[in-house]
Amino acid sequence: MSKQVDRLMDFLQKSRSLVVITGAGISTKAGIPDFRSSSGIYRQGGVNETLFHIDYFRDHPDEFYKTFGPLYEQITSAQPTYAHRFLKRLEELGRLKMIITQNIDGLHHKAGSANVIEIHGHLRQWDCLSCRASYGTEGWIDEKVKKGETPLCQGCGGILKPHVVFFGEYVMGLEKAMQFVQTADLLMVLGSSLVVYPVAGLPGYRDENAHFVILNKEATPLDDEADVVIHEDIDETLQKLGFL
Ligand code: CNA
């Protein structure tokens, strides 16, 4: 094992209060592209940050759903990766206190993790922009969205919006996330470019004695602050630790 992996193992064995921040990179092995890496959604053409801005959604819901349909299909059929299962195991062992995820794919839930803050929301709920009614993912909503069609509220005919945080909207659970970061003796970031705020600012709230680890294929703006940085595939790194 490399020195960095040895150190990570040591931190994990000693930690009693681990908090993990996850980003799109933890789910690429499940077949869901991230946003910013070389094979990410932004490099595929046709999709950019505008599509995920709340103003665009309000003004062009049909265009949004047309582009989002195939991505939704990809996300909802994906299965948890080794890393998702690894985190669930650490929770079972009583070591992992909280996962703070930027992902909307629900894969931590699918893996069975209970302590998850989904700071950018999720796709298990749909909210009417007009009358504020909420729906779980019912068959008819699922079918429509997969076909690239706009789901409408059964009560008032308003546009249904997935319960996710678009650019230009407030994130969910930030206060709670900050509190968990402050109590961590080990803070790990898995698969995030650490450029999207406010999540990119969360590591700044860690205790000065906490260890800080970043596992991400590409460099991040916080690499210099971390005790361990490994620029490799997350699953391959975690498999070397042998917890599962
Ligand atoms: P990002 O900015 O796309 O960064 C992802 C990072 O992960 C990149 O730096 C990659 O180098 C790295 N990466 C990709 N695959 C791997 C791998 N197998 N092993 C190690 N590192 C890898 O994504 P962030 O999460 O930082 O940005 C936040 C956005 C992206 C949030 O708003 C998310 O909601 C949004 N997003 C979510 C999903 C999802 O739910 N799965 C998918 C795409 C985008």
C-alpha cells in the first residue's frame, strides 16, 4: 500500500466521528456522469449550467424535461458503487456519523445509509410550482419524465419540479451539515471538484485537530490543506482498505 493509503487506513481506524462529503465523482462508476471532469455532462454538448438554473426551469420546463429525461433514466436505474457500500458499512460499525452529499441520485439511500444530508435534494419527491402540492415518485410521473415530458400537478395542472436544488435556489440542511463538520475528528471528501458553494466551503468549518482527506481523480482547490490527497479512482482506493 502507498504511504497515503496507509495514512488513510490509520485515520479511519482511529476515528470515532467520521463525516464524509460526497460529490458526483462517487457515482461515476455507477454510470452517472459528473458535471466537470473530462467525461462529464458539461463536456458532452447540449448541457450546461443554464439547464440547471431555476429561472431556466421556470421559463422553459418543457425544454428542461426533454434534456433531463435520458439523464433521469440513467440516474434511477443506477446501483450503488463500492464506495456507497463502504460508507454504509462504516455507518453500521458506528464510525460514520453523517454523509453530506451534493448528489441527487439517491444512491446513499439505495445503499442503505440512514444518516445522509442531501444538500441539493433528491428525486423521490415532486413539487407543484403553482399550488405547492407534493408527490412521491408515482408510476405516471416516472414514465413521463423518462419520456422527456413535463409532469403536471393532478390538482391544479401546474408544473411539477423535482425536489432538487437548482442553481439560484437555497440548499437544504446546510446548518445541520456545518454542525456535523464541526464535530468530526476525520473529514473526508469523496468525488467532488470542490468548486460549487456552499458545499465547497464546508471543510472550512472543521475542527483544527480534525484530519482532512480528499479522494478525487482531479486536483481540487483544497488539496493543499488536506492531510491525505489521493488522485485516483475512489473505489480502487477504498478497495485497498478491505473494510467490505
Ligand atoms: P463535479 O464538479 O462534477 O466534480 C466531480 C469530481 O469527481 C471531479 O473533480 C472528478 O475528477 C471526480 N471524479 C469523477 N469520477 C471519479 C472517480 N471514479 N474517482 C475519483 N474521483 C472522480 O461534481 P461536484 O459534486 O463537485 O459538483 C457539485 C454538483 C454536481 C452538484 O450540484 C451535484 O448535484 C451535481 N451532480 C450530481 C450528480 C449525481 O447526483 N450523481 C451527477 C452530476 C452532477
